[in-house]
Amino acid sequence: MNKIKLYWDLINIGLISLAAFLIIGIMLSLPLWLLWNWLMPYIFGLPTINIAQSFGLSILTNILFSSNFNLNEKN
């Protein structure tokens, strides 16, 4: 009975963490989504994007332009 409660608590923590990640990520993607759909179709003729694409684009730019990632770092 104790193991079941432990597993249930771990699953709850995981689900809460996943939900928090998605909510915060979408909230931080809203400015990118609004600016993209306002400017890019008129300036460059690019298509509009939805909020999920904006979320993915913000993750991609974070990976590509992160200042913590260094290929030349030696231990």
C-alpha cells in the first residue's frame, strides 16, 4: 500500500510539472506568436503561425542561440 502511494505521488508531481512547463511555455510564446502574425506576413510574405508553432519556434531559438552551450569548452 505504501508503494502505491509513493508511485501515485510521483505521477502527480510529474503531471503538475508537465502542466506548469506547458502553461509557462505557452504564456512566454504569446508575444512571439502575436508579433510574427502581425509583422512577418506583411514584411516578408511568410505565412502566419499558430500558438503551437510559436512554442516550438521559441524552443528552437533557445536551443540554437543559448549562451550556455559551448562546443570549445574543455574540462
